Amino acid sequence: MDEKEKDRPLGWLPHWPLIYAISDGVMGCVLKKKDLILKMVIVILVVSLLTIFFYEAFAGKTEFSGAESIQTIDARFIVGDRVGLNADKDVLDFGIIMPGSSAIRSINVTNTHPYNITVRLYSSGNISKFIRFDGAMLVAINETKEIFLGAYVPSNATFESYSGDIKVAFFPS
């Protein structure tokens, strides 16, 4: 063995250079495939864990999560050129409201539970951008609380009917 052959890396076969080059290329491909598979497995695992985390943290959770009960009240008003009142008991009707003015209505909430409750209101429909109410209200055992809702119509509102729902959600306190 001459001096040049001693400095060559182990496994180098001077009489089979073509086989060595082919096997080195194949081994390189195998290692690259293993690295690629490992990286893919890690990415899939991370994506799966993040999906589970976000699903558990946010999916299925709404503003009503944890509510003991929810009551829905139909609500409506008309933007018109005169004032009109409506005293319906089955609908929260603000009547006819002129642009640039407002109307106030109220609902009574009675706590019949053997514990305090928190009441939260939510509005939906095209009426919701005009309706204002307090956030969360605590209602003690056997207490009745009057909750005020206001319909505030801007001066540039168009003459039309607005409607939607007011959801009253009851949460244990």
C-alpha cells in the first residue's frame, strides 16, 4: 500500500471505484429519505398537536358556553318620519323611531334558582347595531331586576324595518 492509499478514507476501494460511488450515492439517498420522513413525521405531529390544542381551547365555545339556560326574545323597530309606540308583550318592540332619536324598553329578570346568577344579553340580526344594554348583571336569589335596552338610531339611518333577537343567557355565579 503506497502513501496515497493510506490517506484515503476508510471504505474506499481502489479497485472498485464505480461500486463505491454507486453505494455512496445510494446511501446518501437512503439517509436523505430517512431525514425527509423524520421531518414529515415531526411536522405532522406538531400540526396534530396544535389542532388538538386549538380545538380544545376554542372549538364549540361560544358566548353561551356555560349558560344554564337561554331565552330568546324577538325584537324590532321601524325607522320612520314620526314616532310610534307599540305595547306588545310577546315582542320587544321599540315602535317607530325617528332618525337621530332613541327608544328605551325594559325586561324583568327574576332569579328563581337557589343561587346567584349572572345575566348576559346578546343581540343578533340587523337590529343589533342599534341596540345597547349593560354587559353582565348579577341577580341574587329571589331577586327581580329590571334590565333596560335602548335602540339608538343615528341621524343618517334609512327608513326601514329592523329586527332580530335578544338572547338572555343565565349563568351560575
